[in-house]
Amino acid sequence: MDSQLDIKTLVYLFIFGNLFILVLITNYRRSAPKDRASTLFIRSKAVQLLFWCSLLLWGHIPRALSIPLSNALILLGCCLEIIALLLMMGILGQRIKLYYITLSILSSITFSIVAVFFHHSSWRIACTSLWSILFIVYPAYHLTVNPK
């Protein structure tokens, strides 16, 4: 038996998954001490939820606006999640904050340029993949070198 899910169904699954995680962690924080890392993680999930919802608007607003907006949302959500992870690991210093702020700004600008001037999805995917690697390198390195 062949079963296929269309893209819209998968987007709804991601929306409900992120919404569930957001509700679960928010309820957990009611009884747990509130710290900066958990606050950033909740915000990252909220931004990622906005990203998945923005994908549903792609047919209703111009692509020149929807594609860069969606990409900025997902990169921001991932950046906040990584910063929350770095806070939990105790390795978020001033230089790393500056690195991630710069990375977020440059990735959004670069992707917007690619999305507006190069109308091929493969270019957008390559651009986002490159920036995503740069977001993940630092925590991945620390998790492999110092696996505490």
C-alpha cells in the first residue's frame, strides 16, 4: 500500500508539533525555576511556529516577501535555540553573542539577495544550508570535545 503525505499536511504536523512543545515547556516552567535559557528556548519555539505558519501564506502573499520572511524566521528560531543550548552548557560569552548576531544579520541579508535576484530554489537551499552549518559548528564542536 502506497501512502503519501502532501506538503500542507506535513506543515500542519510541524505546526502542531511545535505548538505541543511550546505548551509543554511553558507549563513545565510554571513549577520549575525560570532561567534565561528556558525563556530563549520557548521564544525559539514560538518563532519556529511562526515560520511553519508563514509557509501556509506562500500562496497568498508575494513570493518576494514571503520567502525571505520565512527564511529569516527559521534562521532566527534556530539561532535562539542554539543560544539557549549554549547558555545551558555555560559557554555563551560576549564574543559568541556577537558571532551569532552577526551570523543572523548576514544570513538574512544574503538569503534575501539570493531569493530576490536568483529565482531558483536550489540556490536558496544551498544558501540556507551554508548558513545553517555556520550556526551549528560551534555547539557541535563543544559537544564533541567536552561531552559532559
